[in-house]
Amino acid sequence: MKTSKLILMFLILVSIFGCNSSDNRVEKIPPPPDEMGASVTPIVQSRPPLSKNRPAEKMDTLNFGMDRYIAGMKKAKMIFDPPHEVMVKSTHLMKLVIDLDKSFKELKKEFKESKVLSKKEISVSDLVEVKLTGSAFKVEPITDIEQHLSQLESTIWEWRVTPLKVGEHDLNLVVTAIFVDDKGKKLRRLRAFDEKIVVKSLPLVDQVKNFFAEEYKWLFATFIIPLFLWFIKGRKKEEKEEK
């Protein structure tokens, strides 16, 4: 009986030590062979070191955002006659001229001498849009809103502006450069000029007063003096007839 117990304990110890020794063994698995039977070794490609003397690459700034369009814009002179005081329900003809070559002095010839002109230097593209808007006005374009500029002559925009309300109101004048491709497709729009024109709309009574205050010399020379001379001449003629 004792012998059988000793044999059983011996077998248990052998099994325990045998499992531990098998667990401690590490089996090295060779890398899988390729089709030719050779081991495949992974290849790590490293980048060549950058030379300190390598010149920096130049960035083409004309391909950055709007720069390519801005670089192609041209300098131009713009002149227009903004209305400042206009009678309600009366129509004011407003003109705007853009030219690539002429001076302001030459462009002034497009307007009457009595008009107060606004002069600006702007950058434009070949195709230009000029918009005039105002909630307190009736604005009727006479010319096309979009026009191609010419290097041979001035480009003109005109509107009929009629105030609808008494008081001071804003007219919004916006000039936009439009960029197109060779097929005429519109690519970009760039605002070249933006201004608010304050217009004072006068009632009829004030307008009449202002007219006589400003034009009394013209009225006196044109009507009153000729009428007075005509009256004197008629009286002298009557006196001669009576004699």
C-alpha cells in the first residue's frame, strides 16, 4: 500500500516538472520562405538627408488665391457727377466715366462745367460692372451695367435717378471687376470701389427758393432786363404817338 502511494506521488511530480520545462522552451519560427525558397528580409527605404546648401524652392505667388487676378488688373481713372440736392419726384441724370489712359482734366470735358465731380483712381479688369442703388430712389440704368473697357475711348455708364422721399438718403455706388476666361466664362468678382453718396431730397418749395437764390443773376440778365427795356421802349413809342 505504501509502495503504490509513493509511485503515485512520483508520477505526479514528474508530470508537474515536465509541464514547466515545456512551457519554458521558446520555439523559434523561421521567417516564411519566398517562392524561390529564400528567406524574405524586409527592406526599409530611408530618405536621403537634405543638403544644407540646397536652394529653397520659390513659390509662385501668382497662383495663390486672388493674386493671379489682382496681378492682371489695370489702373484706371474714374469720374462721376453724384447728385447732392435734388427735388423730390424730379429726375437727375448721373454719369460715370472710366478711362485707362486719359487724365482727369480730359475726362471733365464729358460733363457740364457747373457740375460738382468726384474723381477716383481704381484698379479694374477688362470687364467692369457698375451698380447704383438706393431704397429711397428710383434708379433706371440707361447703359448696360456690365461693359468691357476700351483702350481707345472712355467707357460711360448713365442712370436716371429720381428721389422718392424728402430728406437725406444714401445712394450706393459699387464698381466690380469681373474676371473671365478665354471662352467668356466668369471666374471671379473683385470689388474695386464702393461708396455711399448722401443725397438731400428737397420738397418743391425749398427747391424753388434755392433755384432763385442760385440763378437770380441769370434770371435778371435773361428775363428782367429785356422785359424792362421792352417796357421802356413801348412807353417811349406811346409817348411819340400821343404827340
